[in-house]
Amino acid sequence: MTTVADFEPWSADVARDLVAGIAQGPGPGLLCLQAIQDRFGYVPADAVGLVAEACNVSRADVHGVFTFYSDLRSTPPPAIPVRLCAAEACQAVGGRELQRDWRRACQAAPDLADATGVDEPIFCLGNCALGPAAMVGRTLIGRASVESITLAVRAHTQGSGS
Ligand code: FES
């Protein structure tokens, strides 16, 4: 399971080296932004200009790509990110209720909320047959419930997450 501890602190010099090779390939803007997020956990505002320069496109072009893809984030992730699927197939099998119940669970357990941050909805995790689906760090959970999500978070907190 990937958590914030797995990411490096932001460094423009490291990011510049990281995107230098990617920027020469096809469709480099998104690939550069994804590489930066994979490395640092998020895409800081400074990275937009850096990617634009590397790819020889405008900042507006890179900003447009950045804002189009909801998986790209501009702030560091919480220690153990929890994302609940908000797409149709999961909504049909209780996704909205799970979101509501998860919010309530976090309100009742501040340590849980501190560790997982605010749930950021995601639109389809490719696990539609086992909805509602959730992602805890990079662990996919099918037929998710507050209990199974909490167990995954606690497992990671105790160092046994996968
Ligand atoms: S709709 Fe939720 S995983 Fe596809």
C-alpha cells in the first residue's frame, strides 16, 4: 500500500530531471504530471511551469491537462488516502450510502479522519462487479463497507497493510 511516507519531498531539480526524458515522447504533458505525482505524491503549482518548459508548450496547456484529470492532485495526500467509487455501477449497489456512512465514521473517529483525510471521490476503479468499490492507499477493496475500509486503514497504521 502506498502512503505519504513512500513519496519524496518536492524538489524542482529532481522533477526537472524526471520529466526531461518523458517530455521528448508523444503526449508528454500528462505523462510528466503523472510521473511527478508518482514520485512526490502530488503535483505542486511549481510543476506546471516546469512541465510546460520541458514539453515546450504553454502553462495553460499543462494547466488544462492537470485540471482535466481528477486523479491529479495539487496538495500532498493524506497519510492513508481513502477513495470511494462514485460512478454509476457502485452507486447502484450502495455507493452513496457507503460515502455517507464513511463520513459519519470519520466524524466519530477523529484519528481515522486525520489519517485518511477527506474522501476524494473517484469515478470507476474498474471493479464494478464487486461494488461498492474503495481504494485504501493502492489496495482495492470490493463490496466495501465501513468495516472493511477501517480494517484496511488500521492494518496499514499497524504496518501490516499490503
Ligand atoms: S463503477 Fe465503481 S468500480 Fe466501476
